Amino acid sequence: MHFRAITNLRANSQFIVSLNTTLYLLYHTSYNTHHQLASTWYSVIRTAIATQNLLMGKCLHACLIVSAQDTNRFLINNLINMYSKCGYLSYARHLFEKTQDRDIVTWNSILGSYALSAENGDINSLEEGLHLFKVLRKSDTLISKLTLTPVLKLCLQSGYIWASQSVHGYSIKICLECDVFVSGALVNIYSKLGRLIDAQTLFEEMQERDVVLWNVMLKAYVLLGIDKEIYNFFSEFHRSGLRPDDASIRCVLSGIPKYDSCEGKVFKEQVQAYATKICYYNNSSDVILWNKTLSDYIQSGDNLAAIGCFVDMNKSNVEYDDVTLAVALAAIGSTKNVYLGQQMHGLAVKSGYDSVISVANSLINMYSKTGCLYFAQKLFSTMKELDLVSWNSMISSCAQSGFEEDSVILFIDMIHDGLRPDHFTLASVLRACSSLAEKGLNLSKQIHAHAVKTGLITDRFISTSLIDAYSKNGSIEDAEFVFRNSHNFDLGSFNSLMYGYIISSKGHQALNLFTQMHKRGEKSDEITFATVAKACATVVRLKEGRQIHSLIIKLGFDSDLFVTSGILDMYIKCGDTLNAERIFNGIPEPDDVAWTAMISGSSENGYEECALLIYHRMRLSGVQPDEFTYATLIKAASCLTALEQGRQIHANVVKLDFSSDTFVATSLIDMYAKCGYIEDSYLLFKRMDARSIASWNAMIVGLAQHGNGEEALKLFQTMNVHGIKPDRVTFIGVLSACSHSGFASEAHKYFDLMYRTYGIEPEIEHYSCLVDALGRAGLVKEAENVINSMPYEASPSMCRALLGACRVRGNTETGEKVAERLLAIEPFDSSTYVLLSNMYAATNRWEEAIVTRKKMKRKNMKKDPGFSWIDVKNKVHLFVVDDKSHPEADMIYNQVEDMIILIKEEGYVPDTDFVLHEVEEEEKERALYYHSEKLAIAYGLISTPSSSMIRIIKNLRVCGDCHNAIKYVSLVYGREIVLRDANRFHQFKGGVCSCGDYW
């Protein structure tokens, strides 16, 4: 059973033991998607770095070139690192010079290469490395503290004080002088280069100082031999609240050969007494005391100090034991330093302790925490003896690394091997079950039964894990059952059930649960408050959210970033942008989650331009956006139809290699479609390697809005062939395609198909699309019958669509009835009166039209003004009918006059039926000339290159005369014109519109 588990793990492994096999697989899988292979290639690069195998790295580089992945910046950056670690700086520099699209990571990698080369004794690397940094400063690339890491190493190794001072000044310029790492490194450089005053000044200005920094300064004083300063500084160190470690004490006791003065002798005795008291100074060099010190460091969370203590122990020639290795490995696992872990593994093998089961288990745990599951499973497979901890370590590692099925398989194999699982085993497997949907639910129930049978159900970790697994698998009733049968209060269970209510769309019950808990006087933690804030956000309960915010401040949780992010999201979701901004501005260092929440909130509340501005602030702050940030930004750009901003964001997405993310790609498809570039949208869709249902929906809806009904329906058929099951949104897109293309019979067909074949119950939006399709096709009576027979109350938008159809078809009888129904729903909606008035005017019933307009006037209602706008050189130009407010109004009006003459010669005849006033025919024609869309197009003709597309947006439906005129304009001027009105897109080219004159 043990070997069967390993076989299953190997099936998911990304590492291949044999180099030849690796290269063979990489070459022969090059027909797969590049993104699927990227992680595999990265794993091999890491292996090449860890083993310093240049041949493996070179072969991989060749494979990348053959498979056209040598432009993948992420892999190129790691290749530069690989060549550097293998000692081939020239190769790394050559690859850097060939890389055109460099980012800050590329620069960091090459600078790190020079620093490493200089550290290994290559003097020439110092000058060149510092020169490269000078080149970087002149570029537009944003520099972070990670960039200064290798540069400061070069400064130290060069011994050039001017270089250190230059970097110091630059760090002040880019506001990094207060960074603990940067200032600490500068203190170290100044002290080692003999600039003690500079080091001391910088040290005293630092707000945060750790033990390492105190030791750096202490060593500088010792090297200078200033006894009195050493005494004073060590005493200040001790009073600072930090605990001097073994390095501090050894520095003081061994740094100066003798203390001649009485004061010096007393001081030495005091230091020795202090060292003995805390088990640092020990003449017998007892391994037990060293192990105790290591454990103390880990318990206090100072893992780096624990690792440093182990190094000092080694230097002191103290013989370590299996306990030492186990404790040191725990510290390394927490720092996630796999290279240090591999060195420790080598020590364990060399000393023979790798066969001790506790050390082997610690190695498995270390490799898992550092993200090297392959090494963990390889070690697991070679262990001659396995105990419960061994199995638990592997089960937990698989569950945490995303290999949930492997975790379950290991659990089953463990039971078959006769071991009895404990609470840790069950909690780990339940974590895996929470991500396995229906299969996970069944297994959760079996584990629940096993826990009851063995008495482990009383363990709070088990009950909490069960609640979490049931909730995430959609069985909230079972989660409630476990919670009700818990004997003692457990905060973890409360938090899990609250979260379960939220993901089950029962936010009100989550709030009720928190209220009960608060009334009982139970204490909450940061997870509780973040969860209940999320509950307020999901049910939009601003009042309760404010009360919870007050409680958070009262209990002092407002300084926790996790809680603050939850409160920020709550205010945003509840529409309180003012308080959201106050919360955000109060966060000292917002992370990517907080920034993204602000961007998303601004966009969702209609402040799309503000969202873009916040994004620019985010980039300036140095915080890197993630996939969700970009998806939100793209949505904001699509709402603004801001094509240029959208393209810039798209460029950043490609630059940061987020374009493979389906969420981001879907947002881009939607953005290009809404900006009028349906061809670009379709091209992106076709290039997607993996398409979600949202991607298909976005493309179908986009094609529908652009009047490409046949293509939208064809795409729906293709979707079915690929086995993608449509959802409610898919059918909204399909029915919209039918509506915009005049496919009334097809609309009926797909409406019936929705429920009959796919079991999707039609909702009000689907009925609205069907009514619109029938109305546009002139089947007004059928549309009215649909409204009367559907199980929903007619929506205002549905009635307006039918009323518009009545106006177009001249069916005043039905139109009057629909208008009456619409006014009963929305008595103060001006658009109903306008549509009714226009319907009367179109049939020459001028008296009724005047009466309707008078009713509007009596109720103080005004028609929404129609306006059109065009974006030229990132500036929006807005026009209304007969608008003369534009600075270039004279030129625009002259262009309109010329335009009308030319299109009339081509055959354009003004359609005066669209002038809804009883005036002379010539006056009617003149009234049509200066509609907002014609003014916007005229401005586009005089202000954009003759080869470019003219893009116009109108807030209302385009009138029939303008639609006809624009067709002639596209023919006469040979220009492609895209007009987005309130209903759809119109793409005019060569005298033809994409809508087929059906809108």
C-alpha cells in the first residue's frame, strides 16, 4: 500500500529524476499549451540551480528556444539566475542583453549574478555590476528594495565608500531609507568600511532594530577596541528589550583579549553571568543546552536566529544530535529556504541521522513547506520505516499543495497498512475533502462516521474541519448538525459555520450567529470580525457593518490588516465610498488585496475613472497588481469605453504574464467588444487555451451586441460540441442575438430549448429578450401574449421595448395599452411619455402628441437629452443636437454642410418622419442635419486620420435618419464608423451597417 501511494503521487509530480527523460518529455510535449509547460520548465530550472547542473540548464534553454518560449520573461529571469548560480556570468549577461522586454525582476537577476560573481572572487564583476545599476537608474523601471540587495552587496565587496553613499542617497530619493533591510545593510557597510559615525547615525535614526543589527554595531565597536563604548553599547542593547544572543556574547567576550581595568573585569564577569543564566555561555558545550536555545528561538518566532544559532553550534564544534536536526529543520521550513534545507539534508545523510524517523519526518515537513513536494514524496518512498507522523506529514502536504486526491489516496493506503488515524490525520483529509465537490462530501460523511465511532468527534479540530468541509461542499445542514452537537464552545467552529453561511448565500444567518455569540460574551478574533464584515457586505447591511466596525475599534482589532480589509470591502459593497476611502487612507501599507478592493469598489459604484487613478497610485506605491486587479481594471475600462486605457492595461497584462488567466482573458474579450472592436475580441477568444463558461458567454453576448447573430448562434453550437453546458447567461446572449438579427422563430426555438433540453427555468431577462425579438420582428400581438402569460410581472424595460416596437410598427392601439401598464409601474418615467408622444407623432396624431407632452410638463418631467461623444487623442468631445458650444463649432458645422451635400449626391434623402414636430418640410430637413451623432461624426472627419476608424457613442437609440445618413458617410468618405447606441453596436462600412437595418 505504501508503494501504491507513491505511484499516485509521482503521477502528479512536475520533476523528473532523469535528465534525459526530462528533456525528452519537454521536447515531445511541446505540442501542448505553453502555459501548461511553464511550471514544469520552472521546476527543472530550480533543479538545475539546486544541483548546479549547467548541462541540464543549457539543454532546457535549448528546449525553450525550439518551442518558442524563449520570450517568456518569467523563465528567462530564472535562466539568468541559473547561469549565475552555475558560475557562468557571461552566459547570464548574454541572455540579459538579448532580452528586450525587461522588467525589474530581470534587472534584479543580473545584478544578483554580478554580486554572486564578485562574492566568489571575480573583481571585474564589481565595476560592471555597479555600472549596470547606473544604467537601470536612468531607465523608467521602478526600483524596489529587492533591487538594492545585490547592489549593496557590490558596494560592500568593492570597498568603495562613494558607491555606498551614492546608493544611500538614492534610497532616500525613492523613499526606501526607512526600510529595515536597506538601512540595516547600510549600517553593516558603513561599520565594516570603518565609517562608524555614519553607521551610528543611521542606526540611531532607525525605528526598528533587530538583534542582527545590534550585533553589527557591537562588532564595529569591538574591532575599534573602544572598551567604554563596548560596555555602554552592550548595556543599551540589553535595555532595548531585545535579547542579546550567543553571537553578541561571543563578540564581547572574545573580541578583546583582556580587560585590564577593574571596570572591564566587572563587566566581563557580568556578561559571563548573564550568558550562563540564559544558557548561551557554557564551557561544557552541552548539546542539550544548544537544543534548548534553538527551541526557544523557534517558540518566539525568530527562525533566522535559530538557524544562526545552529551555524554557531557547528562552528563551536559541538556535536549535534537528531533533536538538533529536527529543530533546525523546523526553523528552515518556516523560512521556506529550500537551498538551506538541502544543505541540512546533506548533513543528516553525512551523519547518518537521515535514517532516524523523527529527522526523516522533519525533512518531509521541511520540503513540503518550501514547496518541493517532489523531494518530500521521494524521501517518503525511500523510508524503511513509517510511523503515523510520516503519513500525516505527507497527507497534510498533499492537501496543502493542491493535490487533494493524492491526499485521500494516501489516507486510504494508510488505513490499509493498519495504522489508526488520529485527529491530525482526519483534519488534514477533511481539508482535502472540502475541495473535492460531491466526492468530497461522501468521504466527509464517512470520516464523520469514523470520528463518531472512534470518539475523535469531540476533538475541536475535527468538528471545525467537518463544518468547513460540509459548508464548502454545499451541505450546510450537516454543518449545522455538527455545530449543534459540539459540547463546548469553540471559536474555530463558529468562524467556520459563519463562513459556511456566507458561501451558501445565507449571510443573514451568519449575522444572527455572530449576534448570539456576542450576547453569550464569547471572545472574537480577527477571523471572526473579517468573516462577519464579509457577511454584512454580502447582504448589504451597512447599519450592522458600522456597529461591527465600532466594536472592532473598541477591541483594538482595527490595526489588523486582515480585519481592516474586510471592513473596507464591507463599506465598498454597501456603497459607502466615503468611509471606504477613509479606511483605506488609514492603512499604513496597503497590500494588493486592499488596493484591489478599492479599485473594484470604485468600479462597482460607478466611479470607473477613479478606479483607474487608484491603479496608478498602486503602481507608484510599488505594490504589484494580481490577476483579479487587472480583471477589475479591464471592466472599468470597458464601462468607460476607454479603449486606449484598456489597451495599456492589456499590455501590462501581457508583460506580467497574466494573459493566460481565464478571468483576465474573459474581461479583455468583453472590453474589446464593448469598445467596438469585435474582431480583436474574437481573436483573443480564439487564442485562449482554456475557456470557461464566462468566456463563451462574453463572446456570444459581444457578437449579439454587434449584430453578428448568425455567428453568435454558430458559436453556441460549437460550445455544445465542446461539451460546455450553457447557463442562464448563455441563453440571454443567444436570445439577444436573435433579437438583434431579426430571428423571431429562432428566438422561440432557443427559449423552448432552454428548459426542455438544459433544465434552465426561464427568468424575467429571458422573457424580456423574447418579447424584444418578437416586437422587433413586428409580431407585437405575440409579444403582448408572452407578457400576459409569463409567471412574472412585466418589467419596465420589457414594456418599453414593446412600446418602442409599437411606435416603429405604428400599432397605436397596443402601444396605448402597453404605455398604460408602464405608467402604472413607473408613473414618473419621462421615457414612456416620450415614446408615446413619438408614436402619436409618427402616425400624424399631433393632438394626442401635444396632450402627452403637456402631461409631462404638468408633472415637471423632462426628456432625457440625447448626446453623442467621440474620443480624440484621449480627450472626450461631447455634442448635443444643434450644439455650438465646441471651440471648433464653425469648422464642425461647415463639415456637416459639406457632408450633407456629398451624401445627397450619392442618394441620401432625409427621412422627415423622424422630425416629431408639425413644421414645414424644409425646416424638418434642416432639423435633422444637426443631430448629435452627425456633429460627432463631422468632428471625427476633420480631426482624425483618413485611414482610421471613427468611434461614436450615443446615450440613446440612434434615429433612423441618422442611421441612414451614416451609411452614406461611410461610403462617400471611405471611412469605417462604429456607433454604439443604447441598444447595440452599429458598424458602418462601404454604405452598409452590420445590423442589416434591423435595430
